[in-house]
Amino acid sequence: MTARANPWHGVLVATALPLRDDRAGNLVVDFDGFADHVAWLAANGCHGITPNGSLGEYQTLSAEERARVVNTAVQAAPDAFTVMPGVAAYGADEARRWAEQAAEAGCPAVMLLPPNAYRADERAVLAHYREVAKVGLPIVAYNNPYDTKVDLTPELLAELHGEGLIAGVKEFSGDVRRSYRIAELAPRLDVLCGADDVALELAIAGACGWIAGYPNAFPRSTVDMWRAATSGELDSALPLYRQLHPLLRWDSKTEFVQAIKLSMDIAGRYGGPCRQPRVPLTAEQESAVRQATERALADGLS
């Protein structure tokens, strides 16, 4: 697999993972279905994928399943299509091992959360990234202060980048003002949009990439919106963004995995169920996702 010069640029899909009932009451990973999904995303204009993130339910996978997800993705990816797996773990030693596995599989970069077993201080965050950086792969940090309770502030990101530990950051704080502060403190640090419902705003602010959830169901339309937004073609980008936004905002909700998988099912791509502890959407939530998805399809989005 040939890597692009900056493999985290463009639209990288945080891939959902297809799970199927094995008739014994267990939800097992459909690896063939996942390989097909990777190839389909590439054929529909996406620039890469980020498997083993929260949308891929990595916390529920066995070590064997998690490694096989990466290997399956790499084997299914066409030339120059990025596979940048998440390597998050409770501690740096385990995260480093997942980064080593990604390197062995041929991945050009990894995405890394800060320590997420507790509210880590800045010293622990720095030690965490230093350990994983020993593997030698470029790291895109993932700032998700809501789920990890650790905020990678612009100042801390600048320190991580200044040490050469990270090449980019997936910004999920939802605060679009941060991109300007990051650019001031660390002008060579690549900012990637991490939340679907601020994608246009971060594109305008100069984000070079988008680690996105809803391309799992609507790859062409989301890529078209991103391409127009990053090219300054707001007359094209804004109407498309308005059409997509009733769906995109689900990416920032607690039930984002269930919502995106349901939209996939409705759009003709298998999404399927989730493993515990995630539970099915309520009837009200399902109705809202269904209506927004069916409206997008009726409007010709794909």
C-alpha cells in the first residue's frame, strides 16, 4: 500500500464495524463485509479510513478481532488509500503495542487518544505520547475532552508538536475558535475536523482533513461538501451542508454509533446492531434518524 505524503489529509472515514448474529446469541465481526465496505468507501471518493475508533466499537473487540480489523482494512485498501487506525488504550504500553501492530500491517500513521482510564494531568499526557512515538509512525492526536475527561488544549498540543510527538490533531471539542489558536501556537500542526456537525466551519478555518462518521452512509455527498468547503466554494458547500446537518449532528450525540449504523441500513449499506454496552435507539430517536436519512435520500444525496 503506497502512502500519500500527508496520509491524514482529506476525508478519512471513522469506519463502523459490521456485526452479525452467529445464531448462538453472539455478535461476531463480519470481516468480509468490512473489507467490502472499505473498498466501497474508496470507490465513492473517500481518501482513507480510521478503523478501531469509537465508531468501530474498539472497546468491545478482543485483541484478535482488533488486530484483524487493521489487517483486513490494509488488504482491502486500494493504492494510496489511507488506513490510519486508532490505537487508544488505557495505558501507554498497550497503545504502543497497537501502534507496533499498525506499523507491521503497513499503516502510514495512527490516531491516539490521551490516557483515558482517568483524568490524566499534562505530565501523564506527555509521557503517554512519548512512549507511543517510539514506534516511529506519525501520530494524529485525538482531542475528545467529553469522553476522556482530558482536554488537549492548544497550549498542550503545541508542546506535543514542539517535541515532535504529533503531526496532527483530530479536534472534537466542537469549539471552532480553537483552530485559530492552534495555528498561532503551532502553525505546522495539522488540524483535522473531528465532529461532523462543525465540518464546514473547520474547513473554512483551514482544516486539512476530516475524520468523519457520516460518510459511512453518504460518502459522495459528504466528500463533495468537504471538497467545496476547503476550496472556498461556499455557494456549493453551504446548501449541501444544510441538507446534511440534520444527520451530521448525530455524530456529536451519545448514540452516534447506533444512529450512523441505522442510516447505513436505510441507505442500503449494512450497518447492523452494536455490541453492549450500547443499546438500541429509542423509538423517538430511531424516528428522527429515519426521517432525516430518508429526506437526504429523497433529495438525491448519496
